Amino acid sequence: MFGIGLPDLLFILLLLLVLVKPSEWPTVARRTARTLTALRRAFTPVLEEMRGVRDSLMSDAAHASLSHPVPEGWAPRPQCFQKGGEPEADFPPVPE
């Protein structure tokens, strides 16, 4: 979440314990919970829209891949042709 790990959260909580009076802890916790709830409610429609776009793109890609069959004799290049790999002797060089 925003690049904040467990050690960072523990440090933030420790700072809160030092800087906020114990009598104000319930108020701070209530405000934090309300803020997080409001943020979640505000971002839920955005996330749902993004999921819908992702699903429609994935279904379009699935339909497109079904409409274009793989050509005869097609096979992926061997691993030796990947970046940094040296071509083996029995494979022709890759044209650039």
C-alpha cells in the first residue's frame, strides 16, 4: 500500500503514541476509521469501472485470438534467442 511496509507503519504508530495524548487516542482512531471508510466508499466506483474495462479488454483479446488462428508450422523462438542468449549452431541467425 503506497510502498509503506510493516516497519514503516510501526514507526508511524510509535510516533502517534508519543505525539498524541492518551486521552485523545479514541478520537484519533475514530477520525482515522471514518476517513478510511470515506476513501473506500469514494474509490469503490472507480475500481469497479476499472475492473469492467479490464474484463471487456480481456474478453475482446480472447475473441480476437480465437478469430486469428496460429499459422501452420509456427512455433515460438527457442530460449537461446532471448535477450542475452547466444544462438545455437543449428538455428539460423535472427534477421535484424
